Amino acid sequence: VMNSTAAEYCLTDEQLRLSASPFESFVIGKIVPLLIVFGISGNVVNLSVLLDGNMRTRSNTLLANLAVTDIFFLLFMIPHCMAHYGWFAHSYFFRLLYISNKMHLIAMLNWASACAIWLVLAVSLERLVAIKWPLRSRDRPILMKSSRLVLLIFFLTGLLTFYNHFSYHCPTKVFCKGSQPHAICVHSDSNTWIRPNQSNPNPQWIRLIVRWSPLVNAILVVFLPILLVCISNAMLILTIKRRNCRHVPLLKETAEMASQLKTEQRVARTVILIVTSFTITQGPSAVLNVAAAFHPVSVVSLTLTTFFVILGKALTFVLFCTSSSSFRQRLLHKTKLIRRQTAR
């Protein structure tokens, strides 16, 4: 929307700035892009190994879907990083696209983050059941088939986080003779609106959804799964310790069964490391999201928790390489094959 007053008025550099503080600009604009490049590259490598025929297990299928959601999360972070550079902040087309779609980008980030949390919980529970009841877990799928479980997680988390798409109303005006797009965002449940004497035009049912969804989201998408991840991870660690202490080879136990049990435990240790790292890096963000449902949070806190979330997603490849010998072997094998093909 552009009127004559807005068309003549030119915004200052300070008003055009898309970052909330120099600290946010440094972290999100300078450090995070490096983590994004490393994280996307590492997760692509993870996918190439996890989806290999010899590595395709229920746990690895879930971990592969986790890698996909992490890649999408990191891709949706790129526009936010670009916004902290002056060239993009002053670019007409970038500003127009970014300020018009910022809330949709945030909604997609929240969706990808929610998917990742529940996928990590699914992996942790799958390993816990596989270790506690190995024979039963081989006979039938745990919980449900991996494909159905992933689709269910994607659908439910998408439904729970969809309110972010319309939680704010951000009308756009173009200033300075059509060269400076700018937006002012108003919460969809706000009692006041854009103009002082204008009442909120949103229907009551939308206002109720926007009002209560953050609390429901904080409980079902953040607090509850993180709590269950911590509990299942602790149970998995205790189960492995008890099995190592009490395990006595039986006469009926074949070499194949013993090898299978060792493999299950190695996979469980890798999962424990990944889940622990996930909890440490995503936990602060979870606490902040719960707090944000009740009162505003500072830019510094939001920036730091965002940094740790992205750091956690970038570290997955490192954790696989350091904790899983089979992953390293498959990666080396694939690297050798690629070298042979390129050498021809």
C-alpha cells in the first residue's frame, strides 16, 4: 500500500536496518552462515550413508528423515542471515520479499524444529525398545512403520505450528518514491490495530487460536517431547549399563545372536550421543519457547538459543563420524568409489 505521504518520506539507515542489535547482526549474519554451510554439507553426507542399502535400518531411516528436516531448517535460516547485510537490507526486491514472508519463514522454521524434536524422540524410543526386547523388535515394527510414523510426525507438527503463519499481521508500505518497502507487524490478537481508532478486524475464533496456540505449542511441541527424550535417553543408558554388567553368554546363544546384540548396543551408543547433543543444544531454545508463551524474551537470549540450535544441527555429521565405526567405513568406501569414478 502506498500513499502520497509515504511516497515522499524516506527512511533512515537505522529505520531500514533489519537486525535488532549489533550482537544479533554479528552472530546471525557472520557466524551462523558458516554453520549453515557446514551443517547442510554434513547432513547431505549423512543422507548418502544412512540411505545406503547396507545401512538401512529403522533407526537409520528415522535419522535420515532427521537429516532432511535439519537441511530444510538450515535452508529457511538463510534469508534471516542475508537480512543482516546492508546490501540486502537496502535492496528493494529482497526487502519486499523478506518483510512480506518473514512470518511464513518463521513458521517453516518452527515446523522443521518441531519435526526434529519428535523424530529424535522416535529414534530414542526405537533404540530403547530394540535394546530391552531385541527378539520382539525384530519380528515386527516398533510403534508403527517408519514411513507412517514420519508422515504422522510431519502432519501433526505442521498442524500444531501452523498458527505462526497468521499470528501477526504485517501490512507493507513503500516509502521514498517507491524505493523503500517497510512493514509494521501487529499481533493478530492485539486489542489495538494499525490506526489508533481502528479495532481488530480478525474474527474471534482466529484470535482464540492465536492466543492459545503458543501455550499448546510450548507444551506439545517443545516441553513434552524434550522431557520424554531426556527420560528415554536416561533409560537407554541404564539399560545398556545393566546389560553389560549382567550379560552372561548362554549355550543357546549363537555367534550371530551375540554379534547382533553388540551391533544393537553400538547403534544405541551412537543414538545416545546424538540425543544427548540434541538435548544440550536444543534444550535452552525449548525453555525460551515455553517462557515466550508467557512474556517477551530478550534479543540476546533469542540470538544465543538460535545459535545453539544451528550448532547442534551442524554437529550431527561430526557425531556420526566420531561415534560410529560402520558409518566411517561406509563413508570411506563411498569416497573411494567416487575417486575411482572421477579418475576414469
